[in-house]
Amino acid sequence: MTMRPTAEIDRLSNRYYNENPYSAENPGGLDESDDGLTAGHVTNFPDALQAVGTVVKFVGDVALDVIASEVNAAASATAAAGSAQSAQLIAQATAADRQATGQDRQATAADRQAVATDKVAVHNDRLAADADAQATAADRQAVAADKVAVHADRQAADADAQATAADRQAVAQDKAAVHADRLATEVAAAAAQTWNPANYVPKTGGGFTGQVGVPIGLSAVPGLAFVGDSDTGLAQVAGPNTLSLVTGGAEAIRAEVNGGAAYLYLIGATGAYGAMRLQVWSDGNVYLDNTRNGGSVIVRTAQGIVGEFIDTAGASRNLRFRASTTTPEISTSAGALNLTSATGEVLVNGAPIGGGEDTAASIAAAATVNLGSTSAKAIRITAGAGPITAWGVAPAGAHRDITFATSVVLTYNATSAILTGGTNITTVAGDTCRMESLGAGNWKMLSYQRATGRALNGATAQALSSTDKASGITISNNGLTATNSAGGVLAGRALSSMSSPVYWEVMIDVMPGVMGFGIASASVGLTDYISNNPAGYAYIPGGQKATNSTPYSFGAGWGAGSRLCFAFDPASGKLWAGQVSGGVAVWGGGGDPTSGDNPMFITSGTMYPAYSFNGQGAAVTFAFAAAQQVAAAPAGFSAFG
């Protein structure tokens, strides 16, 4: 039995859902609340549609139940009546046939004398045919045939005997038919008792088709209405291919298929087509229309309006998007595009259109320092993980003034990071520079100023790299001390290559095994002595120099507690090495960096200060800055900045 959706029917019939503003007193209102905070159609429209669907389904189910019950009851009654009548007629016919058979036997001998009697019998047959309400054309033909048969009967005495046998067979068939009719009646009665709408299959080939015909109806008198609420239900108010939900004698919701599109109308107080229409086109597009001239379509969330499509009575059609009822927002007005910002700053591709000139931002050092991530012009680079190899994306022509609060390597690239001096720069706290975006992630350094005021083309600040080293090496002491923490032969390089004549010193703190110090290119491996590579050049403990796995006699030997010194001129590729004694650099092999004579090696290519040592616990400390060094740099050379 179909369950009645009482709650949905009550809400629809009592106009719980209505065109009035949403409020605590009218929670079913489909219009915007008076305070503008709640959109009734957003809150109640999905529930209203759900209620309509539930009620429509209930009405259809009830109609099907009623029709099916009536059809089955009628069929059962007809079958039962027909079977009973057939049984009675057959019983009468059987008795008559038995009587006629006896009479035929008696008439066989007396046929010639029974002409008058036969005429009376014919007359009686006619009266019986007229009295029979179900007489057919065949019966009428049989009456006429009976007249002819009177004469034939006289000559058919012999045939009567055969007819009698046939009659007996017919009687038996009639009995079988009566039995079959009884069985059919019982089956029909059983089917009527167990009929299930879910298993019902409409009859085909004529008769009942499974459809329910209801009047088209009007808004005031729907074709399919609720008992006790005659002005609430379903009607076809707008003609073919439409279906309307009527509540309280007024059209509330309309569904329509027209021109390849499906429409759903929420009928407002203005009447037909109202002010809201949902369209689903055959091309897959879905449209939400306000069909009333001068109306608007507003999208609202719990936090406020996020989008408005505004129609000012046909004069102009405007658009507004905003995160809430306040700025920032994007809107149009009379053909103009308005960008409104709560901060007074508007960005295009991340760059400001006004504002930002007097603002500052801090960005931690990283492989990519994204200068385009902020509209601030003054950028402070704080401690992080370098070296810096990229500067992010900003529109061409954007400028950033940068102050470094930490020491980090700026990596030179001829396309994306064009640095002053054409080489890497190691910053120190207080250094400043100005960068200009070339677009597409490419930047050019316009100027660089050391915190000390010295020129950039002097030696840059230097430290041991925390990444360009074997994994078993620990870097400490602000990038000046390297310790072999894992054992075995390990190697590493300084942060920056050398672009001007420089001088540095190395203190041997702990020496459990062989060591080597000097310079190496970036291609030299980090798990072997640097002197075993043709691009590595080292001063080794036995007072020898070595490269490409080959040692040569050079100068005095050294060990733990010794302080080594090095001078390198990248322009000539010359490298000198020695030891600091009595606060003075003593160069091995009779070398003299000032005059350029007797270098330990003459090299080529880009070089880095480098080291290698063997044995767990081995430790060395580099002195790159002048304040860290004991001896004075040779003339023409300078300590790292």
C-alpha cells in the first residue's frame, strides 16, 4: 500500500513554500530575507522541489493502485460471472441434449407421422430463439436451417444415431470446458489477491494500456488534485509538453520541454514565467535566467554575496564578483571595469598597479627567491638555504631593492640571473643590490653595494659549501671548519669560484691520515683525494705537490698544528702554496706571488678552494677573511671579503 507523504502534502497545500521573504516567522519563504542575509530560494528551493517530486510520485502511485484494483476486480467479476453463466447454459444444454437424444430415438420410427408435431416444434424453437438474450446470427441461421432440417430429419433417421454419438462427445467437451473455466476463475481470483504494482505489466493489443488519463485542469482546479484540497495538485496550465505544480489555486512551479531545451520555472508573484528560470539545453549548457526585465541574478553563500548579474531595466547589464558584501571586488558599470581593493592595491600578474612603493617584505634565502610573490619594492633576504639560483617571475621592468641579512651565494646565469661582474657573488650581511625583471623569470642586477663600501670586483666573501661536499663531512664554525665524521677519503669545495687574485689560509686541527689542500674544478669527485684528478691541485703533507695521482717534490713538509697559505690568480691560472711561519707567508718551491714567479701549478678553467682528507675525526679550519688570517696577503692579492 502506497504511503501518504503527509509532511510534504501539508507543506505544499498550506503554502509553506511561498514567494514572500524568508524570516523566522516564514521559514519557507523563497524570496530574500529583509536583512539581506538569507536567500530564501537557495535555502528552500531544493527542499520544495524534493517535496514536489515526492507528492507527484505519491499521486501517480495512488492512481496506479486504484486503476489496477478496479481493473482486476472487474476482470475477476466478469470471469466469475461468465464462468457461472457458461456452466448453467452448458448444464441446460446437456439436459436438453439428453432429452433430445431420447426424443430423436422415438422420432426415428414416427418421423413420417410427426410433421405437424415438428412444425409446432419449429414454432417453439423460434420462440426460444427470441427469448434467448445472447442469440447470435448463427442462431438465426440455425432457426432457418431447422425449417429445412424438418424435411431432412425425415430422411436422416439413420444419421440421427451418428449425431447422438457426436452429441455425447460434445457433452464431454463441454464438461472439460466448464472445468477449465473454473480453474481460470480460481487463477484470476488468486492473481487479484497477490497483485503487486512493482510486477505489473500493462496489457497490450487493446484494452487497458497502463496509462492514466486525467483532465488538463486549471490553476484554480488542477486536473489531479488532493482529496480535501481541490486547488492543490498537478495541471497542464501552459499547454502541451508542460507540467505545473499548483498550490492554493496558483501556479508555483512549471516544467517544460521546448525547442530542444528543458526548462524549470519558479513562478513568482508576477505570474507566468515569474522571475527565475533554469534551462538545460541539448548542447549540454545549463542556464539560470531572471526573465523579468530589471531583475538580477544573485549568487549568495552563508558568508554573503559572491556574484551578482545585475540588469537595470534594460539600460545596462552589469557584473560584480566579490568575496563578501565588502571589497575586494570586480565589477562592471556602463561598460567600465572596476577593480576595488580593501588595501588600495590592485595586482596584475602579481605586479601592483599603484601602491607598494613604500612597502617592504622579507624572504628567506632559498634556491628560488620569488621576487614576484610580493608587490613590495624593498626586499630583505633572511637566513635560509642557498645558493640562490633563480629569482621568480615578475612583469618585465619590475624593480626590487634588496638588502641581505645573511651570507648566501648568488649564482650567475647569462640568461636568468645576470649578475654584476659576470660571476657568482657571495653576500655578507648588510650588502645591497638592485634587480630588474626582464620577464619570463629572467633578472638582471643593475648595481651591487658592499656593506663595507668596497668594490664588488674585489674578492667576495667566502665559506665552505654545506652541499658541495661528501656526505660524511660536517661543516661548522659559520662555514669555516670541515670535519671528517664518517671516515675514509672525503673531499669538498668552497661556496664560490674565484674571479680575482685571492689569498687564504688553512689550519690543520686534527690529522689522523693523509690530507691535501689547494684548488679543484666543479667536476672533481668528492670521495677521493682532489690530487688524484687532473683538474685537482694539492699541497700534501710530505712537502710535495700533486695532481692527476702524481706527486712532485716541492717544499717543507707539514702536519697537525701547521698553518698553510695559498694564493691564486684566476687570470693567469697560477697557484702558489706555502706555510705561515712567524706571522709571514713562506712560499714553497721558491715561489713569489707578487712577482708571479715559480708557482706550484699553472691551471686553467674555473676553480674553487678545495680540500680532501682521510680518517674519521680529521678536522681543518679555513681563514678566508683578512680578520681571520695571520699573514698579510701578497701585493696584488686580497683576502676574501
